[in-house]
Amino acid sequence: MSTSIQWKWYGMLLLTVAMQILFLRDLAIGNMAFCFLYVWALLKAPIQTPTALLLVGAFALGWSVDIFYNTHGMHAFACVCIAMLRPLVFKVLTPANGYDERSSVSLAEMKALWLFPYLFIMLFTHHVILFLLEAMDGSLVGISLLRAFFSALLGILIFGLLELFSQNK
């Protein structure tokens, strides 16, 4: 991973955490769909990011949100889980000719048929872990899964819009 890409990713980490903490903390649609913008930085990490760096970044990302949300490590755990799952998802979604060394996770390079399944798998997994940890009750599994599903759909909508606006014309 080149130095410029690394610094760009660190900047994205800081920006998304700041946006999440300052503006999106209490944003919910019908108490069912929640916007977790900070996960965007983790999902957009370059494909060739070393696993150790990704895990440390995921922990720092989740922990920084946990500090301000007072959630005792739930966001950090969910972020580390999807960081560990990311290489497996890439193996499942690998195109026939593989990834280019310089490939990034973007709509421009990976196209919609690759990006949106990737986003849904990663977001749904993150949200299921987060909402099940939050509920900590077997009777709330159904509502937790519904919240995870609707939050993943909201995330795909927001992240898709971010991709559309960030494409180079």
C-alpha cells in the first residue's frame, strides 16, 4: 500500500469518526435504521491493506466510537469482526481475472455488481453483531435482525450516494 493511499485512509478514518460522533450519533429512522458512517472508512480500506494494519485500524475506529457512545467495546468488537471477515468476502467475490494490485474498493473500479453485495455482506454482519450485543436477550433477536437489515439498507443507500459523488468525472 503506497504512502499516499495510507495517509488518505487515515484521513478518512478521522473524518468519518468525527462525523459519526458530532452529527450522526442520534440519527435513526423509525428507531429501525441507524446510520453508522464510520464503518465506511473500514470498508473503503485498500484491497492490499495488510491484515494486521486493518485489525488495528478497525479496533481504533470502533473503540473511538465506543468512547463517545459509552458502549463498552461493542463497536470495536463489531469492527474487528468485519475486518477479520473482509479477506473471506474478497475471496468469495473475487472476479474471474482477480484483483489488480492497485485496485481500490470503489464503484468506478469494481462496478455495482461487485460493490453492493460486498457492502451488504459487510454492513449486515457489522450491524447484526452490534445489535445482538446491544440487545443481549434472546427474545430480541427478531428486532435486532430487522434493525440490522434496515440499517444495512440505509448504509448501502448512503455509501452508494457517497460513491456516486466521489467518482472522478
